[in-house]
Amino acid sequence: MAGRDPHSNPVHTAGNAVPPLDTDLAGALDDLAGVHAGIDLIRDGISLLALDRHTTDSTQTLLAALAGSAGADVVTAVGHLVARLANADLNPALHGLPLDVQKTAQRHGEQAAFHLADPDLHQHASEASAAITGT
């Protein structure tokens, strides 16, 4: 391929460019700005994932890692984090609350983690991942 212009590859056309963030995703990320440095890192990660060029293989893996593998994906990890933050035994910021409020927060955090780990919640992302390879 000596002498061939590397910029003439039809894969790298304007029509094949990764589009900018859609208004729904951009708006959701904007709404989370400044909440906490950790949330800003998550926002940056989501933006990177949305705007990066992927292969079919990496897309399949990302779908599973984000929400398509109950117990081993980002949605499940967020559920565990919610349960941790809502538990006064694991979050000292809640120690000053009345015991009944602590227990109510803990119960709701545990329920959030339970529901976010529900395999039904992960089914569509899992199926989207599987559809890419036809499995």
C-alpha cells in the first residue's frame, strides 16, 4: 500500500464520526455537575465512553459491564454504594441522626441495592450485548 493516502480510508468519513452527546445524556450529566468530585469523575467516564470510538467487541463488553451483568456491572456497583452510603455503620455522617431515621435510611439503601441487582433490570442491556455477536 505504498503511496496510499492514509486519510482516504472510507471508515474515517464525516458520516462515520462519533456524534456529540445527545440532549438527554448531556442534560443528565450537566445536572450532576459539582455534586462531588467522585460524581464528576463518573460524569467524565460516561462522557468518554459515549464519545470514544468503539469496536463491536468493546461495545459488547461495555454494555455488559455497564448494566448487562447483574452482580458484576456498574449498575450493581452503584446499588452497593447506595446501600453503603445509607448505612450509619458504614457512613459516619449519619451517626448524629436519630436511630429510627438511621434504620429507615439503611432499609431504603438496602432495597435500592436489591432492586438495582435484579436480573430483570439488567436483561435488556444483556440482550443488547448478546445481539451484537448473535448469541
